Amino acid sequence: MEVELLGEQFRIERIGTDGDFEKAIALLRQLDGQVDAIGLGGIDIYLFAEDKRYVIRDSKKLVAAVSRTPVVDGSGLKLTLEKLAVQKLEEKGFSFKGKKVLMVSAVDRWGMACALNEAGAQITFGDLIFGLGIPIPIRTFESFRVLARALLPIVVQMPFKVLYPTGKEQEKEPDPKYARFYEEADVIAGDFLFLRKYLPSSMDGKWILTNTITADDVEDLRTRRAAYLFTTTPEFDGRSFGTNVMEAVFIALLGKRPDEVTTDDYLELLKKLNYEPRVEKLV
């Protein structure tokens, strides 16, 4: 698709390899130097515990395939964008204070977790449940911080396909075995593929706070009677792109290496773009 942002014309392409790492590496080598920026989707480069950043072992192989084109995963933008999204939703009257929030994974959305915590939400952190298949909810922010620092050095060494649905795994019908955690929450927040993996048939009255989502996903949530959909990234032609795509676009606009970009750079671009999170009433 083609979009114009701040007077610049962008061609954005989504090219998948069905979870095949070797094909992904070959594709990245082919694109290196031929495009202005690459946003890795379906895999994170970094996971976070407060101000400490951990590199996922499998993602190193992908990044190493590229030497000339900047490669990002959206994590740099998430820390800014997702905090701002929560603040703007509060300004629009969607208060998270006292809301019971199920955050399916927070180590890949540290900014969102911090913003929800600061807004006074009662957060259940589902990182053990959704990332490792261990049905133990973490009920306090402090407990989550301690756990993240203890486990992330080990978790990032694991094969990524163990941690996150890739390829055909993303197309499987949701398994409602963890429905009880959804049922007790007012808001379901985090990565949509994680969120969808165990989605129960009824989401009656719930708010969904996520990012990458398609028109079909929206209809699915409407069928399950979710009340509101909030996406932290803007909508283009019915689709909310991931932060990896938005960060790649921003890197191309700024003409900087990812390690040179500051929070202020991102905030300035978001201000120029009149950024607002997407709000859609579903029922």
C-alpha cells in the first residue's frame, strides 16, 4: 500500500515467510540496501524489564543478515506511543482507574504496562500464562517487575516459536482454556495474536487495547460482543499496522540510525501527525 505522511510518499509492503527463519534471512539479505527501513513483524528483537533490554537469541540471526538498512521491531516506538495512547484515551473519557485489566504480555509492551499502572488499573500480568503456558497470574506490578528481571535472561535464549505463535500457528482457532482470566477482566490488553490465542466465545462488554488488527479481526471481536476496540497505531484501509511498521516509517522520515533516535524525536513526529489512537465502538 502507498500512504503519504508529512509530505513524503511511502510504499509499505508486508512480506511473510510463514515462520520459516531461513527464508526470512534470505529475504532480509535481498532487501538490505534496497529499502529505506525494515520493520520486523512476528518476532521481537527486544524484551524489557524496566530500563533493561534483553535481546532474543533467534532475532539476532535476522538482524545479522542486514548490514546497510536500519532494522527495527517497534520496541523503540512502543515505549513512547503506547504510553501516549493510554493518556489520550483517558483524555477522551475512557478511564482505566479501577478497571481490571488482563495484560496478556507486558515484557513486550513495557510502556503500555507502565501507563496502565500509572492510570490506576488493577492489572493481571499474563506473561507466564500466554508466553510460557504456565497458568499462574501475576497480580501486582512489583511482582511482575521482579519476575521479569529474574526470568528474561533465560526466556530470551528459548526458541521464539515456543514463546509466540508463528506461521500456521497464528491461524488456529482460539482455545478457550484460559477463559477464566478473560472473564474476570474489564479490559484485555496487549499483542493481538497473544490475545486471540485463548480468546473465549463471549467478550461481552469488554474493552480491547491492542495494535495490529485486521478488518476480519474487528468483525470477530464484534461477534464476540466486545464493547470497544482501541488500537495504539492509526488505521490505514481498515488495518492497524504494528508498531514495527510505524517505527520503520519514522526511522525513514528521520533519516537516523535506530540507536540515534530519542523519545523526543518520536513525540515530535507524533505531534506533527496529529496522532490519536483508534477508537471503535463494536456493539
